[in-house]
Amino acid sequence: MVETTPAELDAARKIFGDRLDLAQRYVEHLATSGMERGLLGPREVPRLWSRHVLNCAVVAELIPANATVADVGSGAGLPGLCLAIARPDLSMTLIEPLERRVIWLNEVVTDLGLDNVRVIRGRAEQVVDEVNVDVATARAVSALGGLAGLTVPLLHGKGQVLAIKGRSAEEEVQKAAKAIRKLGGRDTAVLTVGADVLEEPTTVVRITVG
């Protein structure tokens, strides 16, 4: 069992509500088979809740009700599976090119009984014709300029990209401004979410399209 601090547990209860047990089971998957298969390093295990799961799950507050969402480069399901657990109303598509990660994601989705999730093996640019969503999410995929090129086309002209970023978010936005405009992004903002529940809130770059 991955230990949680009282603050982490309190935040997890507020974010996941009656689906907290699903979130706990997901964290166990991350700490065991996820680590064994190289989806994350052993040093990440003690901070799975604070740095990874809660950090991702708070992004749910930016997503409209009943939205269709694509998570690009889903990897260990961050943020895709966190959002699917926190928000059963969302219809989630996890896009991941590496087969071993896709196998793991499917195992976790089946074990947790997440009927609002499908996993697609491929690169974002290869699946544009079969994925058309309201929101595209990403974390630790690439710099914003390149990331915009992978995510914005999945919106097919209307919606928003939510990219979890670090302290260099503002700088990335400035560098990527031209590329984002070219793709049809009409507004780009750096937002902070989760300040009411997390010790360290999450920084998100939101690109609005259409």
C-alpha cells in the first residue's frame, strides 16, 4: 500500500469523492506493475499522490460536463486515467504509441472497470481521423510549440487544449505563440488549479480553439 500523508488523503477525498477507492487501486498499479514495467522510476513511488495523481486530477475542474477528452502520450495514464476516475461523466480516449504501455493501460482500465475509457495505440498525428474531441490533455510530452501541433488537430476546429506544465509555462507560451495562432488557437492562458486542495497547485496552459 502506498502511504499517504493526512494532507494528501484529505485532498484525494475532496477530488475523487466516492471513487477514492478506485484512485487508490490505480496508485497501487502505478507503484507495482507500473514501476516493474518501467512506466515510472522507483524514486517516484513515495510521491505518486502529490506529484502525479493529485497534480493531474485537479485539472478536471477545467473540463466541461460530459466532455469528450483525448489524452495525448498517455504513458502511465497521467493525466488521462486520473481524470477518468475523478470524472465518470467524461468520455476519455488515451492515445499512446508504445505497445507495452498500451497493454498496461488496458489492464488497469479493465481491473478498475472504467467503462468511460478507450485506449488507442498510435501517435496523435496518426489518429486525427478517428479522434474528434472537445478537450485534449497532455503532460510531459514535449515543448508547447510541438505539443500544439499534436493536440490542436484532435479538436477539429473547436475546443481546448489543457497542457500540464511547470515553472517555464509563460516562457513556453511566448515561444509557441506564432505556432499556436497558425493552428487556429485564438487564446492561450496560463492557469493555476488546485490551490484550494494542494500544497503545490498545478500549472496548466489552456489553448482555446474556434
